[in-house]
Amino acid sequence: MTLTKQQEEDKLTVMIEGRLDTTTAPQLEDLLKTSLDGITQLTLDFAQLVYVSSAGLRVILSAQKQMSKRGRMVIRNVQDTVREVFDVTGFMDILTVE
């Protein structure tokens, strides 16, 4: 998995490429832990994300909870395979997906 972040003032975009699973989810979790201070808008760009496991969903849900207290989180460019996981798990109902 490759993580790329871009920050502009209080807006952070994290692009995730590859697989977000048990092995890689801690990398995203660590990046978010160290990057969210002062951030009011978090965008997760999933254009290159091909798979998400329950461990990845846990990190996404944790980020959503953190951002609901300080601003907004948006997920963009979700591929069909990941969107299907979001549909089945009910995440489409609790996340903002554009």
C-alpha cells in the first residue's frame, strides 16, 4: 500500500493505493494519528484502492469518529469493489462518499 498526503491549511487529502487490510491498516492509522491536528476537512481518495478488509474499515470508522468532532470527512473516487464492501457493511449510510 502506498499513502500520499497533501495538506493545504486545514484541509488534508490522503490518497491510498493498493490494499487496505490487516497488514497495511496500521500504516494509515499511524499517518492519521500524526496528521489530524488542526485539520477540519479530511478527504480520503480511494481512486487507487482495490481492496478493503475489516481492519481497514475499522481505521476508516475511527477517522470518521475523530473528524465528526472537528470537521468533516469525505471519501472520493471509490471503486466498485470497495463500494460493494461499504454497501454490504452499512458504511455507505454513515460515511460521506462522493
